[in-house]
Amino acid sequence: MPARHEEIADELRRAIDREEYTVGSLLPAETDLAAQYGVARGTVRQAVAALTSEGLIGSRQGARRVVLASRRSQSFAELRSFAQWARAMGREATGHVVEQEHRPATAEDAVRLQLPERTPVLHVLRVRGLDGEPVLLERTVYADWISPAVEAIEPDCASVTQRLYEDTGLVFAYGEHVIDAVAAGAQDADLLGVRRTSPLLRVRRVTTTREGRPVEWSDDRYRSDAVSFSVHNSIGNNALARKTAE
């Protein structure tokens, strides 16, 4: 059975997700929360510390703390799979492979995956959903050394990241993300259930092992009405780099 401070922390997380406390607003003071939950201030302080460590709330403004994010926001200070992110929101992640084939590595594949050109690599087109609703297209290219393990995974696996860890011990340790907006093409529109030319949020990413060995690179396209990204920074910590468009 979870400790009382863990229960309070989870109730506060859900309240933030429901936007009872919106981003930028203030949580009630610890004394008010203690009265609300019928516990000592020390118990509330433990719950608040958990939310602070997760980046959901920030430093004090007087006796209160500001809400920085909800679990619907993906922080770029951490690396989580789509399924892990969905689970953190209390949603069910789904996945389905539409196309999967080996192709010779292009010049771009070779640069991103640090392989010789024309090395056989695995291209996978996957539709990802939240509670069965399509929200993301992943066009992923896997390096030759991990391709056999990816091919062995069933087409409707909800989390390829978790399966690769279970089957091979692989840990996705580092990621670089480039974010921009694109118009939905015919295939995008058909698979995501949107109109052609609808705006999509594109995230191009390269993911590597702890040793820096590239595992995959991907062009991910999110429905703009279903998913958004939030970046939180401060004068002391800014993980976001601004670049000119390529």
C-alpha cells in the first residue's frame, strides 16, 4: 500500500493533468493542502518534493509553488518512449506497423547512423495511437546491427523501446531532436485521419546507446490537435538550442 505522501502526490498530479491547476498558476500553500488532505505539513512537503523533482512544479512564490507542466508535456531534458509518455498520462499507447523493409543506406542514413553507404538498414513505418486514436507517424531507420531484433517484434507491439530492452538489454540513452512543422502529405493524411496539407508537428531524432552508437533515426509526425511539446528552461539550465531552418 502506498504511503500517504505518495497518494497525495498522485492526486496532485491528476489535478494538474485535469488542469484544476493550470501551467503558470500557483498550488495552494502547504498549510492549506495539509488541511485539505487531513495530514501534517511534513507529509505534504514530501508530496510536493516529489512533484518538484519531476519538474511539474517549481520554486516558491511566497508560501506557494508555481505549476510548470503537466504529464501531457514531454520534457526534452529526459528521454522517454512514446509508450512511457502515454503511460505517465494514464493513457494507453498503441502501435501498428504499416510497412517494413530493408533498403541500402542512403547518404543521409549513413551520416545519421554512422554506417557506410548502402549498408542494409531497416525502414519501418509505424502508426502510433493514444487510446486507439492515431496521433503519430514514425518513419524510423534502424542500424544494421539492431535490425534483426526489431524485425522479431510483433507488428502491434505498444513499446518497441521496452521490447528491445527486454530482448537484448538495449538502453536508449541519448537523443537529439530537431523540431519543425510540415504539411501532411497524402499518406500522412490517410494514416492519421486528417486533411491533406493539415499542419503536423515534425520531430526528427537520432537515438544512441550510452556509448554513443546510433541505434535509429526517425522522422516523427504528430497531429497538431492531439500532441504538443513544452520546453522549460531557466537562466541556469537551458537544454534547448535555437538553430536556423535547414
